[in-house]
Amino acid sequence: MRLVLGVMLLGLAGLPSCITASLWADGEPVLVQTSERTDLTMGEMLASGDVATAGLWVRATAASAAAQWRLRPLTGSEEVAALLADAHLFGGVVATIEAQRVYVDDELVSDTAQLVLDGSFRAGALGGVTEIAALTPAAKQVLDRSRGNVYVQTSEPSLYLPFVFRECIERLAHIDLACVVNRPAGSAQILSWVFVGQDGVPRYEEGVVVDAALTGSEGASLTLAESLHHLAGLDLLVRVTDGRGGSEVLRLRPDRVWQFAGTEVPAEVVGGRFVHRSTWHLEPFKATSDDAPTATARWPATLAVRETHSQRMPPWHGKLTSRLLLTPPALLLDAVLTMPWLALSAWLGGDDDDDDDEPTADPARRR
């Protein structure tokens, strides 16, 4: 008898302890969006002080309007500060800010914004063609050795090229130098290069003593401003193909090579146009007499703020009607299947307990 009942219970073992309870069981709260709004502001972006630390401000175009939003640095602010600080590097910059502020249960959980700078580099900002006759014999000797985009590996390369300058050469490999000489894309292939001082003498080559503070990996700890400062003290001579089977030498500014390589150049656009993207925190700003920014520079800007509000709802949110309709069948199944199964399980368990509790005969009485 128990064997038959055991087989029956095995077939019902997959049933939940209570179908109705499972139907209304609690789970993870459901996040439901309650409202969404996008505000578009045509105005200007202001800089006041150090952009990398203080951030930027956005306000409406009207001259009397106070700053309405503040951008606080998150990622890429140092590059933005360097770009905006070099007025001779580019022109016609327009800023576009796309922000998203997310509220959950009326609590702000995200306030990120992407800042897109769209502009064009000025002609000659990176450098230009230089006469071979103007080069020193030592510089010519280095340029005559083809080594392409990658620094020549020596037994101890860190003795010759510091980290900052090695990074600059790696960035150089991502620039199409044809834009410097106004030729078709890909027509200025890098053949060789060398850093030279104002005296035209090569720097950071074999046998040349370098600044110990920049050797090895020490330069990796420099800030971007410090790196650009070291790069600005030298020129970068680059020998490239001239598109006619020969070669020519470009004299470039290493600091601007670094900055140019950190931007995007749209493939469909020729010339000196660039796009730079960075991420910031966006927060409302109410100017007071103490913290109102004094603009040192300004640029046209468009700000789009997308604001969404959501609420945490019970797990059954949006399913109440279906659950109410399923409750009667669930109760019926519980009455027909689940409850008998639970009763049989209890009965079988009780018989086992009774068997276990049956007293044993006293050995003394058996005698």
C-alpha cells in the first residue's frame, strides 16, 4: 500500500506547496517609469577658472540670464581644458550637451552628460613643411633612418625616449598627416621622426643625456598639463612621403599632436574639423553673489536635458487583473491536488514517526 502511495506522491512532487500562494508570492519590485521630459536650451557655455577642476557653466543666450546648469568634471575634463585654453589651435567651436537625469522614487540616481565639442583646427596649427636645408646635420642623420610609427626598440629604450614622448609617437600613428599639407587622405605616410630642441639638435636619441625625471615610467604619473608643458619645449620633425615618389619633412608641435590625436575626425569631412567627447555631471545652478561665475571665455552651446521619473512598484503591478482571474482556478487546483498531497505526506510521515516511537520489549521480561 505504501509503495503505491509513494509512486503517486513522486508524480505529484513537482507541484508547489500551494499554487495560490505561488501566484501571489512576493518578488523583486518593478521599476515603472511615470514621466519623461526633454528640455532644449539654446545658449552659451561659459568657462571660469580652471576647467579641469571647476567645470563649465551653461546659460541661455540672453546676456542678462544667469547660469542655469553646471558641468562638473567626470572623464575627459583635462583634455577639454587643454583644448579650450589653446585659442590658436582651433576656431569655430560649438558645444553640444546631451544630459540625462534619472529619478527613482524622487531620488536622483544619475546625472551624467556628454559634452561634444565640434570645431576646426586652424591652418598650420599642427605645423607645416620645413626646408631640408634648415635642418642640422644630426637631425638629417636621424631622419635618414626609416623607423616608421613605432619607436626603435633598443636594449634599454627607456634611456632614450621618456614615457611622455613615447606616448606622443604612439598618438602620432593615429593621425593622417595629409591634413597638414592639404593632400588626399593617406598620401603622407610616416617614414621617420625625431624630437629636436630649439637649436635643432636631436633629443632623446642614443648617447644623448635626458632629464632623469622623465625617464622610464616616471612620465606616466604626470598630469596632462605637465605632459603638454614638456612636449611644448621641443619640435617634432617627421619625414613623410610626398605623393610623388619622394619625401618631405614636417615640423610639428608635439603638444598639439597629442591634443589632435585625442579628438575624432569625421571620415566624411576633409580639412581640419574635429570632434571631442567627454563626460560630466550636470547639476542645476543658482548663481549667488558669492559663487556666480565670471566668464573668461564662452562658446555657443545647445543643451538637451532628458529627465525621467520612475517609481518602485509591487511585483504584481500591472498584473493584478490576470492574477485575480487566475486565483479561482488556483484555489480549485489546491483543493483537488495540493491539499490531498500535503495530507498524504503528513500521514506517511506520521506513520514513520509512530514506527520509530514504538517501544521495544524489556529484555528482562523476555527471560
